[in-house]
Amino acid sequence: MNATRLSLHVLLLSAFASVAPAQAPSPPRAARSVHLRWPAPKADLFYLELTVEQSTPGSYFMACGFNHGYFGIQELANGNKVVLFSVWDPVNPHDLTAKADQTPAEQRTEVLGSEPDVKVSRFGGEGTGGKSMWSYPWTIGETCRFCVRGVVEGEKTTFTGYFFLPAENRWKQLATFRTITGGKPLAGFYSFVEDFRRDGKSPGEVRRARFGNGWVRTLDGDWVSLQRAKFTADQTPLDNMDGGIAGEGFYLATGGETKNQAPLGSVFQRQPIPLPPAPSPTGDKAPSGK
């Protein structure tokens, strides 16, 4: 080997030696988010019942999700429990860096009302919008009832979130928000279980809930029972998540020792069963038929 080739060989060896080995990807810091997506027609009311079976701090059990917001219960990182109803601004819907105050005033979700003990504020970091939060010590095994009403007003839609208080036999108004939707009603129905603590330990803890007795009221005034659900999840590279049929409804689970039995994309369908009427805040009741 001549001197020139030898020098080139040494140079290449030195270059390769200086390249650090590729690092293995960091393990996920959060459990995988799992969803049930409900095929249903456009509506003005969306009703669903949710029962938490296992929880841990930093969990969101979301019952009534739709194209412009979501509604459910949370166990906060400090163990406190709340009901949460949020509606997005028409901008920054998927921007994880968007700050609450950066949305132009004319495009911000409007707050039209809430009960006095409900805290209403703006949020950012997952899109931007308006949120309402009410402290409520829900318990494992308690069936919570949610209803969202959507009223189209020109290019905007007003959304109201109601939570049923069995001890008082009444619906509590979390908040009424109005946002620019292009005149769209309630649509895009879904539910989920999410880990928002994201501390690296939370993927090892189980979150599980049942969802059932779901209904939407169509724009023609007909009640439609939610009997089918599609199982989906986010991109977190974990397999300890599951979903399926549970009794007269459906379930979602993620984290800990959860065993995956249903492939993503599975469509679950329960058999038609007589369901009790689903009262709504407007006084209407869903038929107990199909």
C-alpha cells in the first residue's frame, strides 16, 4: 500500500471511529392513549355513561368527544378528581406548542355561561380553547352520566356540557361555549382513556373504564343508540392496551399488566338490547328500542 492510500485508509478509520454509536430510543413516558370511535349521524345531543374501574393519578377518562371538544372526568396528578369540559378555538387544533393567549381575540372560543362553582379558563399546549373544570370526588365503580348539546348559530356553534348529579336528580351545567365551526353540528363522536402524567412510571399503571348506554339525537329529532365502536390508539410504541365488549357496553384499558387481545382497527358491536331511556337536559328521552 503506497503512502497516499495508507494515509487515506488511516483517515477513514479515524472518521468512522469518531462517530458515536446510535443511541437506543428512550422508553415511552406515558401509557398509550386508547379510543372508541362511535359511527353515528350528525346530532344536536350526545349522551354517554362512563364507569371507571381502575385509575391512577394523571388519568383522563373522556366520555363525550366530538369534532370541536371533549367532556369527561380526570384524576389529577395530586389525586384530586374533577369533571372537565373543553371546546377548541377554530385555529391551532393540533399545535402542541400553541399558547392560550396567542389566538386572536376574534377567533377565541366564547364563554356564554357556567354554574358559579365551575372554574372557566383558557388552555393551550394541545391546540387552544376554552375549558371548564368542576371539583367532583367521583369514585371507582360509579356510573357517571354526560350529555353535550350543540346548537348551530350561523357560522358558529354553541356547545353546552351537562353532568348528571344523582343526589340532586338534576343536570349540572359545566359551561356553555361558542366557537367558529362553519355552521357544523355535533359530529365525530369518540371516547378515550389517556395518561397525562407522563413521568416514565405511569405506563406501568393500569387505567380502565367501561362506556355504555350511548345515544345521539339526530338533527331530525330521532334518537340513535351507539351499538358499534372502532378501537384505535395513538402512536406510543406500547402494546399493553386493550378494548372490547363489556356487559351491555364497551371497555378501554391501558398501562400496567394490560394484555392486548383486540387488534387496532377492530370494530366491536354489541347485540341489540332494550336500554333504559336516556334523559337529556332538555327533558327529552331516548326510546328504549334499537
